[in-house]
Amino acid sequence: MDVGIVSYGAYIPRYRIAPKEIGRVWGSDGEAMGKNLMIFSKSVPSPDEDVITISVAAARSMMKRTDVNPKDIGALYVGSESHPYAVKPTGTIVAEAIEASPEITVADYEFACKAGTAAIQTCMGLVGSGMVKYGVAIGADTSQGAPGDALEYSASAGGAAFLIGSDKIIAKLNLTYSYTTDTPDFWRREGQPYPSHGGRFTGEPAYFKHMTACALGTMKKAGTKPTDYKYAIFHQPNGKFPSRVAKQLGFTDEQIKTGLLTPYIGNTYSGAVPLGLSAVLDEAKPGDRIFAIAYGSGAGCDGFDITVTNEITNYKRENAPSVKFMIDNNKFIDYATYARYRGKIRMKEGGE
């Protein structure tokens, strides 16, 4: 049977901070850093926002756009590297928030920035095998960056949810392909508030090697070439990396511009490719072909070949906010407010 996206929803926090403001506090040229990374602002979650609230908001938008009964959802997976609880699933809260049946399988996924696409792959298998009628896959993060670290200029927040099924699909998931190795370019040990990274090592042997291998493998499996696609979405830790890998593979700026969101909202980690795909689906037309490659440190990539169907003409996109609306509906804050919102000011034991 055909398996694909039946509905989708996204959420991006309203608050923003500019690289120039971050650099002002740390005595560096934040504006130059932002230009180097191709990041002009990044989203900031408010104190009452986390991966759970982001996932719930995205999933509720997803359900507003479809007539599917939430009781028919048989699986729900939330991919993130910033789940609020070390022991307590995010997914159970999301399932209840959208009024899914308790007769559902739920799990939280982790694989750096590609946990959300791993969730999509799982739902593809469950729906395709007939084990469940519908599955929900969510990629969301409130990513971390230590004060003054290069990551602080990019680490942001946001996420997207996808309802995967085989009836009234708006975008057919033609195939998926993955490429994975043990490449420790980025990590965060249990209990540590901020991640560590391998600097320049995160580029060539990590991101570019895996992205290129997965992209070529996906096109080989699909029997396609870059010119066969209307849109292309690449994992975007910054604006520079996806632009460069797209050019290396033969994709144009026109193909990637709709799904390239990092310059405006920063690196949403597990939400990056799901949000980029949501932005594309916000404007896609029947017959449009979409190419998407997600990357997760540690390291691996998931590739997807997707075709938009005629069903999208009947789809209720207007029932929930578009990605563009959430990008444009913003409020900039200063570093002091940002530090308070992100818990970067920590009290010593005893309140000293």
C-alpha cells in the first residue's frame, strides 16, 4: 500500500535573539559570527515552553488540519535530544493532549538531530505492515549551547509533527534510505547541561561525509537526479552547511530556499528537517517532488523521496498557522532576558 503524510503541524516559539546581541555580551563580533554562519536570528523558548509544549502545539495543529479520529492513531514517537525528563516519556503527554486512545504504542527517540526522521521511518513501517492505521512522528528540540560557546549563536527551539497513514495522503513517502557510522562529532553526557563538539571535525568527516553519502544513496535507490525535484531540504546546523552540500550535490538555491529556515530561527536540531518539510508542504502543489536529508551527530543520515499528491488541494492548511507566519510573528529580546528564559543563570546550593 501507499504510505505517506496525511497531515502535519509545526510550532516555533515567538521570541528571537540576534547574534549581534549575543556577541555584545561576550565581547565578540556577533554580527560577523552570524554572517559567517548565515544566521540572522534564532528562536528562544519562553520559560513555560519545552519539548513537551512544542510537541503538543505541533500535534494539535496537525490534528486541526485533518478529519482523522485521534482514536485511530496506533503509534506516537517523539524524537528529541532535549526531552524534559530523563525518566518519563514525552510521548505519553502528547498522546493524551491530542486525545489518542490508550491502546497506542508510544516511545521517545534520541539520535541527535535526526530523531524526528527516525520516528517517521518507524511510522512508515508500522503503517505499511498494517500493524497500525495511523502513526504520529514528531521532531522537536529546545537545543542547548553553553554561554559564550559557538553553539550559542545557533542553538534554538521548534518542532513539527506528521500524521503518517495510507488514506488521503497529501504527500507520498516513496522511499527512505539511511547511512550511519560511529563518528563522535558531538555529544552530551547524562547530567551535563551543555553539549561538547569536535570543532572543525564536525564538518568534513561528520556532516558532509554522511550527508553526501546518504543523498547519493537516496537518489540511487530512487533512480533520480537533482533536477527531478522541485524542493530539497538538508539538515541545517547553520545556513552555510546546507547551502554548500546542496551545491556539491547539484541542487540550486531555488530548490532549497523554501525549506532553509536556520537563517531566521537558528538550528532547531530534531525539528530542523521536519520544520523545513512543513514549510515546503505549506506551498507545495500536486506532483511536486521533494528531497529531504536529515543528519544526526554520532553520526547518521535519513534520506526521503517524497511526491505531493492531488489530495493536497483538499487539505485544510488554513486551519493552523503556517511556518512563514510563525517566522514573521516574532519579538526580539536582549541577552539578559534570554539568559533568564534559558536558565543560564544558576544559583549555587543554599541560594548563595
